[in-house]
Amino acid sequence: MSERCYKCFRPLSHCLCAYATPVDSGVKFVLLMHPKEAKRERTGTGHLAHISLKGAEILVGLDFSQNARLHELLCNKQFLPVLLYPGNAAWTAKSAELATALGKNTQNAKTLLVLVIDATWFCSRKVIEYSPFLLDLPRISFSGSYRSEFTFKREPRPEYISTIESCYYLIKELQDAKLVPSSVDASPLMAVFRKMVAAQIQAQNDRIDGKLPNTHAYNWKYTKKFGES
């Protein structure tokens, strides 16, 4: 294995840390990362979100019921914890319940603590299966409909978006609801994400051209270069 950067978790030769600009949204993001995502996923965006969101944390596991750090955060009265996960009763940034629970412009105002399951959609269900208590938390989802720019990676459904895109769109919706200051510039999240996607596409095209070795067992599936009709 090539040496890796232990911030963005990419090979040192393809480190993206120089392209990451920290975004201070005033929201505390905690990424609940599936072990497979932490160790094997070469195009996972959780690590990019971690280095791009000020104060973000990564917790790795399946069963978070005994995770001391997570429960420390959940019990901290300064936070309003929510799970970024779809559901019929999920709040959106526009929900009056969210604004009320945050207590904005009051002496008891809370900081939004967003738990994001960082995994494939199949593995995210495994995290919920092992940590069902997460569904007891208020859920938050999107009011808008988005499509992923992850052109290198095919998602099971077009509305499934990556971890870093999810954080970006949530911040934008919170801004629209005046729960995050309009002065916050969230664009660096998408900038580093697009840099990663472009690098992956270039690397795969170089493998097809024989400029790079096929280092992954599934590279044989890619015979048509990205961008070709």
C-alpha cells in the first residue's frame, strides 16, 4: 500500500489537504464512520468533510451505544443533537420545531450538533441496525432535492449524495432559514470535493491509457474513458 495522509486519508501523492479550506458554520458535525469507510473506501468523502469543517469529529464503529465520546456530546446541554437521516417526521432547516429547539436569540440558545452516518447506503443501515438508539434523536433532512456531482461513483439512486455534499447542502439550507450566518462561505466544501472527483477521473483515464498500473481488481470493468460519449 502507498503511504497515506492521515488527514484526508488519501495517498500522499494525491493528498488534498492543500485544497481544503476550513469552513466555520457554527454547526458541530460528527461523522459516524462505518469501519469499511474508514479503512477501505478510496473515494469516501467523510475524511474530506472532516478536514473542511471546523470542529468536526470522526467516530468509527457500528455499535455506538457504548461510545464514550458520542455520549459525552449527546449529554452536553449546549448542543441540540440531530441525526441527518430521512424520515416522514424529519425536520428541515425551515421547521419551526428546529428553531424553537435551538432557542435562537435567547439566553439558552444551543449549538446544532449534526450526526452524519458516513457509509454507503447499505452500510448506513447496518449502523442503524447496531445503533438503533440513533433513531430516537430528532432527525433532520433536506427541503430541497439534490443530485450528486459524484460522477466517478454511481449511487444506487440519483438523489443519494455523498457525505461532504450533504454537509454543504445542509449548511446552505440552514443559511436560508437564518440559522447559519449568511456570511459563512460553504463553497470550499464543494471545491475540495470537485478536486477529488476530477483527480479520480484523471487517474482512471490514465489507467485506461496505460499511463498508470491497474492496482485494483475491478479496474478491468473500466474500458471507456470518462467524458467520452
